[in-house]
Amino acid sequence: MTKLTLLGPRALAEDGSRVLPEPVDIVIENGEIRDVRPTGSAPPEGEPVDAHHTLAVPGFINGHHHSHENFHKGRYDRLPLELWMNYVRPPKPLPLTAEDIYLRTLVGASQALLSGTTCIVDDFNASPVLHPEHVEAALAAYEDIGIRALLGPTLFDVPFHQSVPFIQEECSAETLASLAPGKVTSPAEYLRFVESLAAGRHPRANRVGVLLAPSAPQRCSDGFLRQVRELADRTQLPVIIHVQETRLQAASAWHERGKTLFQHLDELGFLSSGTSLIHAVWLTPDDIARIAASGASVQHNPNSNLKLGSGLMPMRALLDAGVNVSLGTDGCGSLESTDMLRVVANTALIHKLRGDDYRRWIGAEEALHAATRGGAIALGQEDRLGRIAPGQRADLVLYRLDGPAFTPLNNPLRQLVFGESGASIDTVFVEGERVVADGQLTRLDQRAISRRIEQAMSRLRPAIGEAERLTETLRPAYERIWSRCQSLPLAPGTLPARLDDA
């Protein structure tokens, strides 16, 4: 039995709205918070840990990440999603080994832990051919480094290029043939594989578990989406799905279907609690009402949406409707970082550009809630994650209050959200285990990891470069498609998500 007591930290209140005014002692037993009590009110239990002059906060929940992009970090800028996507999902897959996958996964996981994230959701591209050893390598990386993780092999039954509007008109038969994958694993086999993984890696019972990750409605047939929904309901696995991230996606859905993708999912019966609608940038009031009625969450990735120019989702309108909002970084191919501190800060900053009524601007408290409790709700784990309270898993971060961000100490919650860079992180606990201490990983050697990754990249860079050259040949057609879609109308009432050119 493992037991310890954190002595004397200031702590975020259970409802997340403020930092408690007086220090507390936090008793942790077998990976769970057993008690939160006034400091000194009872003798320490188990190992005493001096946490005086620190701030205890639930670890961030990064609700959306793509570890398959980690080797592409720093390679792209000034590209919208539709022109960028083929670079990180090239038609010809890279020649990756299981060891490459293991190291690639550690790229995002290590930065996540070192910047205060204790749980990460990995939408893991395992197409067009399923290699179970690659998925197992990613799961092993998360096990070894000590972070909580939910991994979902990306699910779809419509090839990526066939989901792009006007592709048949803008690409030659030869180009279309080159985009078609050769050998492919059937969608049914992917579903069976995830279901088999869930038997031993259900996230309710495992620190490293799995979830269902259908890519997007335009890349999934209606029948396949119904199969995913049935499996989710039967196994109680969380679901994540990309929906209307860009104007192109929103406009082409309206053009092709005469309805938004949110309306389509609702009519299919796909929307449900424990389901996260990733990005959800382009929304109508009717979409928001449908999401709210279903109990689904919206998964907000502000930094990635900024980098790709996708737009700003209407967070206040969603919250007003009662929709739960969680936060994520997205992949390191679009945004170079899994640092959730930046995401939380930007959530509380950029939404102040929407509307002149300052009383309705998103505040620090709401941003922090979305990164902690909101993430737990999205995953159907509010009873286990996202709060400092008895019965919660002990996924905690201690920030030193003598750091520059907290000096002088006026409002520690706001100073955490707006001022902290990660430099003040003293300790990160996952299930009560110290996985970061004194700014260093405890289970793995970060410098050794970096050296191994560079060795792998020295072999892979030529293949990545060749894939990028092939992608460049597709650019003219995709640029024509992107331009055509800019003139397509949106669904009536769509809320603005971008600024017009000045």
C-alpha cells in the first residue's frame, strides 16, 4: 500500500473557481486522493511530502493530440488545414519501425508532463495498414513515461482524398490513382482491434487505455458511424470525432448535404455524452442547441486553430447553452507543442476578441475549468479526474509560489493562467507517483530520449523530404479546391469565426 501526505500546499478549490485561502494537507493512498483537510489538523499519513509554498492544481487534460505528427514538428507554417494535411498524412506512408513509433510518442508525452499535463488523448493514425505492434509501441511509451493516456487508432472507411470536395474535377485520373492506397486494412478489422484492446485497456480501469476515434463525418459512411456508436454504447468507451474545423468543411457540408455535419450526426443518433466534437469552429445556433441537448462535449484547440487559420469557435455561446468545453493542443505537425499552459492562456485571451460586452468575455477560471474538469467530463471521467477532492485519482501538479509568475502573490489562479510558463513546476504526480521532480522526468532520461530521437530522424529525414516533394505536386489541385470552397455559402446563421481582411 502506497500512502503519502502533501503538507501545506495552497490548493485549487474542488469546484475550480478559486484557490483556497488557507493551506491544506492532501492525503494520497494507492493513487487516489483520500482526504483534503486543513494543514496540521491531523498527523501526516504515510510518507510526508513538504509542499509548503506550492500551489496544487489538478493536472491538465490534453483532450486532443496526434502523436503521428511528432516527427513533423517545425516543418510547416502559413498553410490552412486542407493544404497542410497531406504533409503529415502523406499518400505513401513513412517506413517506420515499432521503435520509431515508441520514440515518436515520447516527443509529445515528455513535453506534456514537463508542462503540467497528466492526461493526454492521442488520435493515432494507424492507416492504411494496421500494424498492431505500432499501436502497442505507442501504448508502451505512455506506460513507460508515466502519463495517463487514452489512445484511439483513427477510424474511417472513406479514403481521405475521396472526402475532399471537387477532388474528382480538379485532379487527373493519374493523380487520383496515385492517391488511392494500395493494401489496406478493412474498417471492420480496425473496430475489432479496438474492441479487443478495450478488454484489457479500458480507460476506467487502466492508466493507459483506449477510446474510439472516428476521423470525421465526411470520412465515415453513415453505416460505419452507426457501428462506432453501437460499439461505444456497448463498451462505454469515450468517442472523439473532428467536426467542421474549417470554413471549407462547413461550406462543403452545406453544399453537398444541405445540412451541417452536426445536424447530420444528430440525425444519425451519434451525439451523446462521452463524445467529444473536436474543433467545432463553425457552428450555427441550431448546431449548438443540438449539441447541448445530446450531452456531447466540444473539444477546443485554440492554438492549432490559430496556426492553421481555421477560426475562433464561439465558446461563450456554447457555455451559455450548457455545452461542456474541453481543451487540447492538437498535433505537433500543426502546432509544435503539447504545452497546455499556452493553450489555457490563449483560451482566456483570444475570446476577448469576440463581442464588446466585456462581462461575457472568457475568464481565467473558465479556461482552467475547461483544461481540467471539462476534460474529465468530456471523457466520462468526472468522478475520477479533474478535481482535488476525495475519491479522485491523484493526478496533481505542484507549482512553486516563489517563482516569478507568482511574485507578488495576488490571485494565484489568474497568475497561473496568464503568467506561468512551466518554470515554477516542482512536482507532477500521476496516480500518486512522482513522474516529474525538480523539472526532470523521473522514469526516463529526457536527454537520452532526445538523442535516440535524433538518431531515428537522421534515418527518416530523407523519407520525410521525399514525401513532402510528392505532396508539393498535389498543391496546385488542392489550392484550386480550397479557392473554390471559399466562395461556397455557409449554412444560414453560421456564427462568424474569422476576421475579414482589413
